Amino acid sequence: MVENVVKVLLKTLQRNFEDADNVLGRFEETHDDEECHFNRNYQALVAGHFHLGKAIEKINRQLNKKL
């Protein structure tokens, strides 16, 4: 049961990470560095994207630990 929930959680986090990555890429293509730097929503998404990646890494490290 827990194993299935972890799999679903990882899939959800990965999907959200990829979606955020796509949005960030599109935003960066259509805005200059200054617009990116001063846009609060963009900066919030950058922070969320970073932490999603860290969460995915941490969960995978925990799953790969030898007991």
C-alpha cells in the first residue's frame, strides 16, 4: 500500500516538475532577463521547480538506500 502511494507521489511530482520546466522555458523564450528577474510569479515558479527537483531526488535516495 505505501509502495503504491510513493509511486503515485513520485509520478505526480515528476509530472509537475516537467510541467513547470515547460512553462519556465516558454516564459524565458518570450521575456528578457530583466522581465524574468522582476516577475514574482516567474520567481515563485523557479523556486517551486527547484524544490520539486530536490523532493524527487530525496525520495529516490531514500528508496535506493540499502537497509
